[in-house]
Amino acid sequence: MKIQRFEGVEDYGDRTLHLGGYSEKKQTYRSIKLLILSVLCLCVLAALQTTLLSRLPVPLLSPGAPSLCLLFTLAAGYVFGEKEGGVCGFAGGIAFECITMEPLFGGITVWPLIYGVLGYVTGALSKKVLAGNLPSFLVYAAVGALAEVGCLTAITCLHLGYFPPAPYFLQGSLPGLIWTLLLSPLMYLLLWAGKRLFDRNI
């Protein structure tokens, strides 16, 4: 039986390369596996963020806690791409709200939308602006953390009916922001190493 081959297509067992890319079946399996692993990681990070890390007796940083779900979302968008960042952000927002049990606006959840947008935008911009290394990711992490603080401040204003006083930022937002920036290099390196290991075993 004669097998007809087409230009730009090579067959390697269960992996078919189409002009340098994976087959559609392989790509679907990769996306599902990546989604499952991301959701599990986000659940663990959300639990750590709202329990252990929020109670660490660290001078000048307590009672703030790092936004681990946000860092994971930004790193996923930066390392894997905008689609992965958006999906991870949506899942991270759900995990964070489920563990904190703080529904907003009468039960309407907003953090999945906020995190999803931040993850997608980070992935989209990382291909064009400041892409490819750790210092660049630190810029995205800082902007993302400031955006989260801004959203949290706006939500707090809607709840209270007035702008919160300065101690709110000094005792709550600022320590959490510092924590987030300090842990951003570690999160980036873990996601970068995880991507290499994941692509190698897929």
C-alpha cells in the first residue's frame, strides 16, 4: 500500500507534526492535562494564601499575605500564553472566592473576571512588550499587583460608601503588595521549569 505524503507533514507515531506544530488530538490532550494541573495548583495556593501565609509573624509585612493566585495567573499567561493565562485566572478567581467565602455585590463573583482579564492581558502583551526574561516578568507582576489593589480598593469603597483611610493601605494593601513582589521571581521560575518538564513529557 502506497502512503501519500504531503509537504509540511511528518508522521512520528502518535505525534503528527504539521509545519512544526502538534496534531489537533495531541494539542487537545495537552490543554486538558494543563488545565487539570493548573486547577489543582490554584486550589493549593489559595488555601496557603488564606490560611498559613496570612498568619506568618513577619515584621513589617504582617498581616498582609501574598496574592499567590494572582502570581500564578500572571506567570501562566507570561510563560504559556494568553489563553492559558485567561483560563488560569478565571479558575484562580473561583478558587480564591470559594476559600475566602466573601461573595461580593450580593453574591455576584467578580474575582474570576478580574483575574481572567489580567492573565489574558499579560499573555497577550508578553509576546510584544518586555518579553522573555525574569526582569520583564517582575514588571508585569508589579502592574498586576497594583491593578489588584486598585480593584480591591474600588470594591471596598462600594461596600463602605467612602474612600478607606490611610491605615487601610499601610496595614493591609501595602504588606500584601510587598509580599507579592518578593515571591514573584519564585513563581516565575517554578512555572518556567514546569513548562519545560510538561512539554518534555507530553
